Amino acid sequence: MAWIMLVVAGLFEVVWAFSMKQSAGFTKLVPSLVTIAGMIVSFVLLAFSMRSLPLGTAYTIWTGIGAVGSFIAGIIFLGEHLNFPRICAALLIVSGLILMKMSSE
């Protein structure tokens, strides 16, 4: 159950990061509210998952899902540039997440 909460927390990190971009520096109400709600849900689920997962594992997986998910969302929804170095960087992050999961208790 902790792993499911952690993955969902990571997905909500993507939601709040994307919404923060859409809020234009918190000048737009709805994206600003989605950002704050997404942050709360993400942090609460992260905290619950940390009850049974090691700090380093939980935090690394959470930030990794957020980083790679935001990278993908930016490309798909915002037309952000995709190039070889950015792909390599995302693959390195995913590799780190896999290793972290494999090394956790």
C-alpha cells in the first residue's frame, strides 16, 4: 500500500508542478488552487508512504516521478523541446529510480 501511495503522490507532484506553470506566477485563480490542492495531496501521501518506506527511497522515488512526469507533461502539453541530452537525462533519472526500488528493503 505504501508503494501505491508513493506513486500517486508522485503523480500529484506532476499535477501541482504543471498547474504552477499554468498559474503564471499565481496570478490565475483556478491553476493556483489546483497547485495548492495538488501539493497538499502529494505531501500527505508522501508522508503516509514514509511510515513504512525508508526516507531516501521514498523521497527519491517521489521526486523522480515528479521530475520525469513533469518533463513528459511539458513535452506533450506545452510543446517543450525534446532533444537527445534531455532524453538521456530522463533515462538516467528513471534508471536511478529503478535502482533505488531494487535496493530498498
